[in-house]
Amino acid sequence: MGKSRKSLIIELMVSIIGLVIVLLVMYTPISILAPLGNMLNPGMGIGVWGSAPPPGIGCSNSTVILNSSKAQVIVCITSDGFIRIASNEDWALFYEQGYLTAEYRLAQLMFMRAMAEGNLSSIVGPSMIQSDEFYRTLETTITAQETLNQLNKSSAVYRDLYYYTLGVNSYIKSMPASRVPIVFKVLGYAPTPWSIRDTFAVQQLLTWSLSGTDDPLAFTFALENMPRQAIESLYPAYPPSIQFPIYPRTLNPSIYIGPGNLVNLSLYSMNPLPPGISLPLLNKAIEEAIAFFQGSDPAYSDSIVSKVLQGFNPFSHVVIGLTDAGSNNWVANSTQGGALLANDPHLTTTVPSIWLGFQLVAPGINVVGVDFPGTPGVILGHNPYIAWGATDAEPQVCYFYVEETSPRHPGEYFHNGSWIPFTVIHEVINVKGSGEIRYTVERAANGVVVSNYSNVVIVMDWTGLYPNDEVAAFLGFDTAKNLTEFLSSLSNFAVGIQNFAYADDKGNFGIFAYGLYPVIAMGNPRAVLPGYGNYDWIGFIPRSKQPFVLNPYTGFAASANQVPVSPGYPYYVGWSYESGFRADEINTDLSRFREEGNLSMSSMEAMQLDIHDYSTNIFLPPLLSALIHGNTSPVGREAIKLLSEWNGNFSINSSAATIYYYWLNYYLNDTFLPWLTYYNITPAEGLGQFSFFLGPDSDYHGQLILDLANWTVNYPDSPWFNDPLTGEARNADYVMLLAFNQTMNYLSKLLGPNPSTWMWGRLHKRLLASFFGLSGLSIGPFPSPGDSNTINAAYGLTATLGPSWRLVVDMANPLNAVGVYPGGISEHPLMPLYNDTTAYWLLGKYYTLIPTGLPEAFYYLYIPGVKP
Amino acid sequence: MRNTLLAFIINAILSLALSLLGYWELLFAPAAILGFLLHLRPRTSLWVTGSSGALGVLISILALPYALQNGEITALIMGLPGGAAAPLLITLLLALLNSGIGGALGAIIARLAAS
């Protein structure tokens, strides 16, 4: 009996230990996951099992009461990706916009804020530390706070932000447990209140994605390693090929008159080094800076954060970022007399979309378009009086400096004649599962420190490091009634300079690229400059000289990230733009439609879906000519036949498109890689990362593809076709044939020996990537037409970048305006609203932005007598 | 046999109630009381209260309108294969162990008290 009791006691102990272990397993976080006991709690709404989506489509009426103020609100959720809000009080309009944004996009809001403010690792763990350090270095939160401090608290902008924020927080506060996003339940994250500062922080994230660059770091190596003749030939400061500038001298000569800084710059020379700085150490510092940018900067990779989480956890949390690959917009005088506007910004195409569609109606406002979650109002769209769209103007607003330092002055830099201590900001990054880490940001008079190698300090000055209120620009557009009011609002837009297309109901149309363009007095801004003061910004290009075109005699204007100005513009504004092939195609199309008397909504819609690659006009004839003289295999002969019968359209059934795509990449590589190797450009110096060093986007962006077009057509015997590594003399025909044979070998192995089966759609897809980087929640891939040079752009072989929003409007009849964005309103994957607009977008269809059948209030300002 | 069935039914109902209220970490408590009161053999108690506890949890999950879809999304987020099955199995396994060990504990204490 005693033994039995002993045995029972042992069993009792084992059971107790077992129960403790089970409870520990349930309530101990595993890696970055929430404790399983919380995550898998089967209680109603508590764990993942009880999650419920927000309401689906339909309209509802309600009364909003805030601080004894009362307002009537109508909300309509429509299946075209739009939330429509009408209220008899404008404060209630923005309150409701904030509330509904949080209701449908809360996880997106929280992740964007965390990313912008350098807090991602507090949500998803140590793998995001590098990203957090990057955004802390950009001083996002500090700048956002400074912007808020400068905001007039009695302004309409502040009021709109205030009520939007109240709305977001009202939802967070009242949100039932069942509505907490599943990703937060898995991660154990509880949403925290929103603030106005958070909106400005997200604004900083967006402006960085639109204007940030580290090109001057890598280009310093080009200047250092290559002779001047090579720089002049490979990297001319103005594109050598056919170009249609956005603001040509012929359309606006006034901005070309007068002095500028261009004549004082040395765009082909290495800048002098500050005293005491050796070239090897500078190179190491630059390499370190490049690693800092490339490793954590969203603008240079396919996603903002794309690292597999460390440790046990089996899933990769990626917050797909806002990468700006390019965009199109154009304005035209329609054949019927109204002003037409079309816009398709090429940002990341994610689910949920980076956009959220809104129609906002209140006294004095009826605006429809798309908005970035976290920002009140509409960013791109139209109201009854004006329409606007944007493409990235891509001027250089980031300048890099190497500071003069000395062991005798530790912690200081020499600037304008005196030694000045770096301003030190102590940051604390809370890392989930690892506690706090300390991070130091240092700042000089001419920028933030991005690299410090053996006291060789490189800083970056960016116009976004200073307070800027671009939200005010969009809120102003939303209610603007004419060009004067539009331009007044545009004066708030400073950093991420855009080519803002404009059209109004009076028939005016134009494009404006206003903002802060830094001006330096001397040196080479394409590279790292000396930091001792003489090369600092001395001001900005005056507004009267900033590029714009209004009501041009040509009847249209267009921008597609191409070079903005003609040669002879007096100021330096940058040098690295898109190739211009999309712009060439747009200008060609617009000219044709104008001649045909067919500038209309339907022809603009057809243009947005154009999949003809203009570069084929340039490269295909000489390629076919070269191939006549080349010895090719039966596979090659079949491929030549396909190419010779091809119209240059990248349709999914085109095998010639596949051949051309690979051939062009080989041709580019075969021409330039030997020279870059010859001049010792290494991966650490940016080889394969920057477009001007054969980066992944070099076939549509930057200088090399334009050099190649120029030489192929005009200088086929250029010595730059030679191979400097082997000493082999070559010409364009030789390299084109070499690339063609490589293409045949590669595609035969990849797709089989029959070229007619090498259809473009087999290799080229569109993917709506999960915004959160959760591949299982992505939509697609879908076989896709187009390439990186077509107006209907689809960058890369698996395109996660493309027309993120399409808008076509004739301001003679704005109620007929159409638009579409991929994805839908909701971030909740269970909802049809997660993905209900994708089919239309893929098929090139459009929704009428203000459809018939809505409650009367949504036609306010369009139909006389209707009230909001 | 009658006690076994009774324990199963009562524990399933109590587990369902605790699960619906969100207190599934306490599944061991009613199981322990039942194991103690009904004088089951510890091993029997473990399996009877364990399986009935898991059943109660399963019913409470299936009573939720989007449960399986939510499970599938959870699996996608966590990178688990098999759709909703993987998180569901983990949930049921935890319920089985929690409730079952509680039942066994009650039964052992009952035997100790009687000895």
C-alpha cells in the first residue's frame, strides 16, 4: 500500500508538472508570436477564431455627436473600392473618414506608422532593427513633430487633421475584440491611439519613397575610377537620346531666362576632398553608407522590409513598401473642347492597396479619388471644378557631404570656418523579445550622418529633413475651385516634388513641378561633396523659374518621369531620370489622336492600356538588320521570323516580346559590364544595384539604356562596344548578335526549343503582393501584358509595381470621370472587399467614379439644389 | 461506465462554457473536480476529460461564424501548411492536455485521499 501511495504521489507530481508545462506553453510568447493561449483562445472574438470582418457594401445613415455638436452622416460602401461619406458638417466628414479608414485598414495604419517612426521591431522583432535605425536616422518623428508645431492651430488643415485623428481613435477605442486584425492577434500587438504627428510621420515615409536617393554615393566611384572621357560618354548630364521633356523651352521659355547655377557646376569631375580625408577611407565610408541605404531603405528594394524573421518563427513578415517605379500623366484639350486629364501612378500594387478610394461630401466639398490611409482628404482625384494627378518629377533633393573632421576635435566637424559639435540624438528602439537597444543619430549643419568610418563622416541633406506640410496641399486641392486656388495649395508641397497635372472646368490644363529644388554654388552634386560649407545649399530655385507648362499651343502636355527640361535650363535639377520611352509613346499617341480629332475619354483610356514598348522602335530595326548577316540556328531563324513580324506590343501571347526582353537585357549587359569591370566597379560600390551600374531597373531607368540607344542608331562603330577586358574590337552588330545567341541559348533551356511557344505571359506576371509580406495573402500571379517601358507598365518579370491607380476625367463633364485601383477597400482577407476591384483593373476596365443610384447627397455641387 | 459517460458529458458542457467565455486556460479546473468526484481511474480520467474538453473547445470554435476561414488566415500568417487544420490541431491538443491532465490530477488526488 505504501508503494502504491508513493506511486500515486509520483503520478501527482508528474501531473502537476505536466499541467504547469501546458500552462507555460500556453502563456509564454514563442519568439515574436503572441502566447498561444491568447492567440488561439476560442472565446467569442478573443482569439483568432472569433475574428469578424467589418460591414460589407451598402449605405447607412447615422448621427455623429461630438462635444455637443451633432451632424448627419451618410456612408456608402460600394464594390468599386470606394467609401462614400456625405455630411452636413465638414468636421463630421473628416471624423468619419478617420473612423472608416481605421475600420477597414487598421493594420495597415499601424504598420505604416511603425515603419515611419522606426518602431517596426517593437511589433515584429529584431529582424526590423535595421529598418528602424534607418527611419530614426531620417528623423521622421522629429520632423513630423516640428511640422505639427508649426501648424496654425486655427487653420482648416489643423481642424481636418484633428477630426480625422479623433475618428481613428474613436474606432480604436470602441473596436470589439473580434475586429482586432488577425495579424495583431498572432503577433500579440494592441493598437495604440493615432496622433496628428503620426499623419506627418507617414507623410515623411511617402515623401522619402518619392524623393530619396543614394545615387551620389555610388556615382562617386564612377568619377573616381573612370577617366573624364568615359564619364562624358557613359554618363552625360543630359540624356543623349530622343527625348520629349515635360517642360520644353518651346512651351515655356520664361523659365529658361536668366542666370542659374548650372554654369558654375562641374558635373564630370570628382569633388575635392576635405583636408585630412584620404581616398581609401572615403571609399570605405561610402561603401558603408551604401550598405546602410541598400540594406534598410525601401526605395531600393522590392519591398520596404523583406527579411525572414530570425529565430524559431517560420514566417516572414514583410511590410511591402511604397516603391515608386514611375508614373504617367497627361493633360489635353479634348476634341470636344473640355480639358482632359489622365493619370496612373506606378507604385506598389498590394493587397490591401496602398490607396483607399473616397468620395467626400460636405458643405463646399465634393471630391472623389484615392487617399493614402493615415491622411485626411483625397490625394489624387477630382472635384466638380478641377482634376489633378501626379507623377514623380525625380529631381535631386538629396545631397551628400563628407565632413572635415580631426582627431584634435573629437565629435566635431569643420564648417564655415569653425569647429562645431555634431548634434547628438539618443534614440531608444524597443525590440520585441530583446528589450531596448540604444541608437545614436548625429546631425551636422548640412545633414544627418549616414556613415562614419574611422572618423570619415558622410552626411545626407534632404529637403525632407525640414518641416513640410504636404497634407495641406492635398486638402487644398480637394476644395479648390480654380487654377489660382490650386496653385495656392500647391505652394504647400515641398519635398517629394511631383509633376502635378491639372485640368479644370474652364478648359485650362497644365503640369506643374513646384517644390524645393536645392541650389549649390559649385562642385559636382552628382557625387559626394566636401562638407566644410562652400558646397552647401545656398537656397532654392525661385518659384518663377520652376518648371511648369500651362495651356500649351500643342494642345497637350505629358509627363512620365522623363527629363523635365530642355538643354539650356539654367539650374541643375538632377540627371537620373526614366529612359523616356513611356513619354515617347505618350507623346506619339497624343499627337496621333490630335491629328485624328480623337482626343477623348475613350482614347485616353486606350492609351493607359497601351502595351507597345517604344524602345522597339529604336532597337528592333538595327537588330533585325544585324541578324540578316549573322549565322543562326534553326531556333534562331524561327526567332528572327517572330521578331520581324512583331509590332512591338508586349501582349501575353507574344513570343517575340519574350525574345526582345531577354535580348535587350543581354545587349545592355554585354555592352557595359566589361567596362564597369574594367573600371573596377565592384558590388560593394554598387555594381548591379544602381541603374547606372546595371542595376535591376537599368533597362527603363537611367543613362545606360539611353547611351545604348544613341550608339546603336547613331554610332554603331563606337569604341564603347569593344571589350576592354579581352581587347576584342566589336561594333553594335557584333554585340547585338552575341546577345541574340545568348538569348536563344537561355530561352531554349528555359522554355524548350520552339520559339513560337515562348509566350510573354508564360514568364511575365502581375502579383498583388500582400502589404504585410504574407505571401499566402497575396493575389495572383496573373499572366500580364506590358513591360517596364510600356504605358501600361509592369516592371520586372513578376511585377509588383504598376498602375496603382488609373484616372481619366474630362472636366467638361466630370460626373463621367472613371478610375480604378487594384484590390479593394478592406484589408480583411475574408471580405470580398479585399479583392473585388482586381478583375476590372487587370482587364483594363474602369468604374464611373460617381456612379448613378447613390443617395442624392453624393451629387451635391453637380446637380443644382442638392444639399450634402 | 456510467461515471465515465457522465464525466464526459459534464466536462464537455463545462469546457464549452469556459471556452465561449474566453477562460479556456481554466479547462483543467472542472476536469479536476470531475476526476475527483467521480472516482475514475487516473488514466481513464485523463482521456475522458481530455477528449471532452477538446470537444467543448471544438464546438465553441465551430460556433463562431468565420472560424475556419480565420484559422486558414492564421495558418497563412504563421506559414503553417494545411490551412485551418494546423492551428485547429494545436488548439485541440492544448485543450486536450489542459483538461486531461486536470482530470487525471483530480482522480489521483481522490485516490490519495482514499488511501
